[in-house]
Amino acid sequence: MHELFLQQLKEITGDSFVFDAEDIKAGYARDHSLHQACPFDVLVKPATARQIAAIFCLCNQYKVPVTPRGGGTGVTGGALPVAGGVVLSLERLNRIIEIDVPNRYAILETGVVTQVFCEALEAAGMYFPVAPGSKGSSFIGGNIAENAAGARSCKYGTFKDQVLNLEVVLPTGEIIYTGANVYKNATGFNLTHLFTGSEGMLGIITRAVLKIIPRPSKTSVLLVGFKELEQACQAVLQLAGNTIKPSCIEMITREAIDITLPFLPAGYPMLGKETNALLLLEWEEYAEPVMVQAIDNACAILEGFDVVDIYSADTTPEIAFIWRLREIIGEAMTHNGHVYRDIDACVPPARLYDYLKAVNQAAKEYDRTVISFGHAMDGNLHTMLLLTADQAYDAANTKELLTAIFTAAVEMGGVISGEHGIGCLQQDFLPLQMSTKQLSILQQIKNVFDPNGILNPGKLLSQGLNN
């Protein structure tokens, strides 16, 4: 890379925050997707929105691509520097600026680790309910850029439902706010929603104003074993529509149970072969009578199904014990050097059983191992294609299987991504869901914000720098 360019970067951020040594860059060349490391030229760690604006102006001058980097927890290659150039890490933008309890929002920089934010809220008696499973290492900015979700999104919504306002540095160097720090805003186009889920394609989000709520005082969990997967899917529909709304309904299919067995504590209930699906139901409420009514209603519904058993938990240790199965699946999938491809399709909940049948049929046809688990109540059950290291880059066979699964999801009225985005892993499947006109509109929006095409090229729309 041009020495003058490197020197100018150092003048913006300081010498200590510009790196071109390979050993330092190595940790920023990959994320949690199946892609191998992508080489790039220089890593830069700015500390302010103004520094980022100056970096953009410099990169526009030299036509150097910029890839924004959060916690690197993405599974679709959104943070991979596929075009080389500059990786811009947001790790120094890590301040929680204000927790405003009366107005029920928090202001924070987007390099804050999600769990750090949640713990700060807990100390203030408040709660952020849609933290994803990667909250221990994901950044708030990455969650916003992906419109992330989590187990409790079926009650509380996704990140787009929590964001009031964003500070964004545009690829052309301007700094804007997208909204206002209020709960209702019908003023003009909703730029906040446009940037939430934009996958780092339209600008770099540097500050966020997020909704917060008082922490619920009551939590209860039910673990329900079903002899038949179809009955579990039917129960999800009835529980979602005929009782006090759960904060989540997570499903774990038999295949997911089997690979997780060695990692579970002794005494975990309903793991025998008679169980073909488990539902983990959770309620979060503020009043004990409401919680009692919710559990009573749910149990009355479940009496109509041929269940293996029902295990209830309402103390902190008991609840943690039950959640262990859901939380340990990731470790089980990567044991002994294995990797996985997260198939993040989302279908209408009433088609969930049909989708699972299609998934299992495709896995059988292509002789691959697939497990399914996750967010049953909103139809976003994660299908995981388990791969050995040798299989991970077997593109032809893998792509055929994925095409079959995504086609089935779209034909059922679903989408190819419920919460993980498109990145560079899902691009080839977009035409299954989007028309040529829709894709053209996306590209036109991209061109408005990034006329030189320097920001995160090679993602979503797959186009690189504009000449």
C-alpha cells in the first residue's frame, strides 16, 4: 500500500492505531462464517466519528475499499475484507454515554460489547430484551447493522424495534443523525430503519439510541418433550395464539438433542429416544398473578398433546439448568474440529413442520448431516449443516443442498435470512427471493450513499468499487 496513504492514516488516528503487520491483521481477516481468511492491507482503529469521516475522505481520494469491523461474530461473511484495502475496527468506540431511565433509552457508542451493555442496564434496574446469543462478544453496532435478533425476539421484536436514533458516518465523509430520541417519529422517510439491517453497506454506525425497559421481576420456564415433531409444531401455534405471550419458544429437534447429549449435565430431563422434539418455553412478567395465569393456560393447552413430560423451573439455578441444552448446542456442533453452515431461513410459523420435512428430505438426498433448533414461535428455526473441515469448502454439493432448502422456504412464503443477513455467503440465493427490480432498487440506494462504492464492497449486492 502507498506509504503516503499510510502516513495520512496515521495523522488521522495516531501512529499507534494503524497496523500493517501480518500477525496483528490476522485476527481481523476472518469472522465466524465458513470463509477462509481474506488478506487486506491495513487495519485502522479510529476513536471518533470525525476520525472515521476523515478516513472515508482519504479512502475516496485513493479509491481504497473500507470494511467495517465489529466483534466479528457474523456467520455470513459480512465483516470479511473480500476486496482488501482497509479494515476499520470500531473497538475503541466503546463508551456507554447515558442510561436515561425516565425516558427509557440508552445512548452508547457502537463498539460496546452487547453483554457489557446488558450488565450496565441490569445494575440500573433496566433491561435490553433482544440481545443475541453472541452477546458475549458481538458489538452493538454489528447487531444494528445486521438487524440482529435473539430467542426473545418473538415477544420484543428485533433490533429495528429497539433503535430510536443513530449517528452514522456516510462513505462520503458526512456525519448525520437518522432520527430523534423519541418513541414516535413520523417525520420524513425512516432513515433509522434503513440503516438498521444495512449490513455496513450504507454507512458506519458510530452511536445508537436504544429503547430500554424495566427488568421483569418474574421468570418461569417450561421444558416440554413431544413424541412427535409434528405435534410440537402444532403446539407452538396454539401456545403463541391462546395464552399470555411467552418471551420465547425454542425448539430442539431430535438430531440436535443427539449431538448435544455428551455436553449436558447429569439428570437433564426427557432425553430418551421417545422424545422427538423439545420445546423450551419462557415467560417474563412483572406480576405473580399474570405469571401463574400464563403457566396455567400453557399447561391446559399442552394437555391436548401426547407429551413425554413437562418440567417446570422458576428459580435462577433451575432456569439456568434448563437453558443449558439450548446454549451448549454451538459447542457441540464445533466439537472435534467440525464446522457448521447456519441456514437462517424464516417461514410462516404455520409452515414450520412442512419446512422441517423439506430440510430433512434434502439432507437425506445429499447425504449430509443437518440439525434444527431455535426460534420456533417466529418461524426462524435455525437449520445447521454440519461439516467436517474437508467438507467445509465443497462448494458445489453444499450449494445444491442450500438451494433446495432456500427454495422450499421461499415457496412456503419465507425468506432466506431471518436474522443473520446476506453478507457474501448468501448472495447467490437472493434471486430466489428478490426480483431483478428489487435488486436494482437496492443497488440504487447503495449508490446514493456510496457513489464510489468503497464501503464494504463484495457484500449483499456483490459489486465492488465504482470507476
